[in-house]
Amino acid sequence: MPSWVGKLPSDILKEIVLDNVNSFKKASTLIGAEIGEDSAIIDLGFCTLSIHSDPITEARYHAGSLAIDVVTNDLAVTGVRPKWLILDILMPENSLYSSLNSIIEGAVKEAKKLNVEIVGGHTESTPGLISPIIIGTAIGCSCKECYIPTRNAKEGDLIFQINPAGLEGSAIIATDFREHALLSGVPSDILENASEFINRISIMNQALELSDKRLVNSMHDPTEGGMLGGLYEIAYSSGHDIEIDQKKIFAEEETKIISEKLKIDYTKLISSGSILATIPLNKKEEAEKTLTNINTRYSIIGRVLNPSDNPKVIVKNSNKITFIDSPPQDEISRLWASKNE
């Protein structure tokens, strides 16, 4: 019996899930269930509704605030400001009320900071769970011409990495895998610093700054599978090959040390807190000026190539070239799998 950890392979996802759910689609659905798209877009006539759900399954500490940041990020990279949230919280049997309270407090604090209202949800104790699962759904509205789909990446676009790779993954390792990291030789002060990356996960305002100025053709929030996973999803969704220079992907020193000691690849480490943006060449200077003005670090890591029947990411690293033609397994998923063996 086949099994998997993390995201389904694209072909299996299409065969089992997407082909079934897309067998019925209303005319008002502009973007539905598609690989790589960060939210559904629905035409309501007077506006377009954007809606997206995401679970927190790979973090136990700070899960409440993460649930808010991750799902609002996904709406923001489509150029839509999140307005409302629905939060479903599934707790293991015999969980302490204090554990639930900690999740709720973290979620409410982060939602208030982002000016997003939690309008409903569901809370229960669920048999068989080892740790809580928090599922956030973000909702927002925009004008019909304002939303930015992932599939809109164009040949010739430059690919900007905005903010360091692996922020979320580093924070998860520094908390959920602290003992393992210490035993692997990661200094405690590095883990303390990395745990603070949890406060840098929201990219909502940065994404909206770029979209409001119409500087991007496409944006994507690289979650599971990290930067390489996010790049693959842009390639798949847009139907274009993508070429990148792996050495231009940047990360904080703490992330590099953690990755070296744990023998993981930070380009495949869950990377909420970063944005992948495809930007036309004629808007490069204005995009760079905008990012500089809001004190945001970036790197131009590659470009969008020609259309392809089998879209892939061409990864150049010195004299070595590799091809990413399916979603890579996230390093946090791999750590959880080895921890549970």
C-alpha cells in the first residue's frame, strides 16, 4: 500500500483529488482547485472573493499564530487583503484546557496585529491525534482586475526571492526539535535566535505593497518543500520552465548552521516568511526601489523560461545542474518521519 509524507505527488493529486473535485465547476469560479494556486477566486459580480485554507501540522509551538500567518500569506500573494478568518482546532484526547488556551491566545493576538477578524470555526478533541491540528481559512475581496494568480508568470520574468529562506522551518526546529538539534551540535544561542524567526512569518504587507503597485506578474508563498517546492509550483501552474542559480538563494546564518548540523537542505525547508515573485524586466528597478524603501531584503535568483509540456525547475549550482519535476519532500516532514520511526 503506497504511503507518503507531506504533499501528494502532483500526478496522484491530480488523479485522485483534482480530477474529481473539478468535475463540477460553477461559471463564477475564476480559479478553483489547482496545483500551485494560493487561493480560490470567485466572481460575485460586485467583487471577486478570495478564499484559502491551510493546516498547521508540522509545528506544535506557536501553532496558533502560525495558523493565522500562513493562511493570510496565501491570500496576500494573490494581491488580496485578508479580512476574515475561520479557525478549526483539533486537539488530541485528554488535552489540557491550558494548551487550547495557548493556541487561541496566539491566534487572536496575531489576527489583531494583522487587522483580520476571526468570525467562526470549530473546536474539538479528536481521537488518534498526537498533536493539535489547526486549520485556518482566510477570506477577502478585491476588484475584478486586482487578483494575481500564480499561473500568471510570464516568459522573461525575473524571479525575486524576498526575505530569507527557511524562517518557519528554522523556528520549528528550534522549538519542536530542540533536543535533537542540540545533540546534533547546534549551539543553544543559535536555536534561541532561530526561535525568534516565528515573529517574521507574516509577509502580508510586503506582498500587498508589490501588488498594489502592479509590479508583479505572479507571487507565491513557499511553504512545504521550501523555495524549491514553491518554484516548482510556479512552474507547474504557469506551464513554464524556470531556471535558478541555487547559490543566490539566501538564508540567515542560523538557518545555515542548523541545516549543516542536521544535514538538511534549507532550500527544501518550509519557508513561510518568504515570497517568490516573478517580475517583468521593465519593472525590475521600481520593484527593487520599493523593496529597499520598506527595508526588505531580496535576491534575483533566476528567470522564467519558455512554455513547457512538462514544466520543471532547472537548478544550477556551480557546474552541477539538477531538475525538479515534482514537489520535493519538505525537510520538516522528513524530520518528523524519522522522529516517529
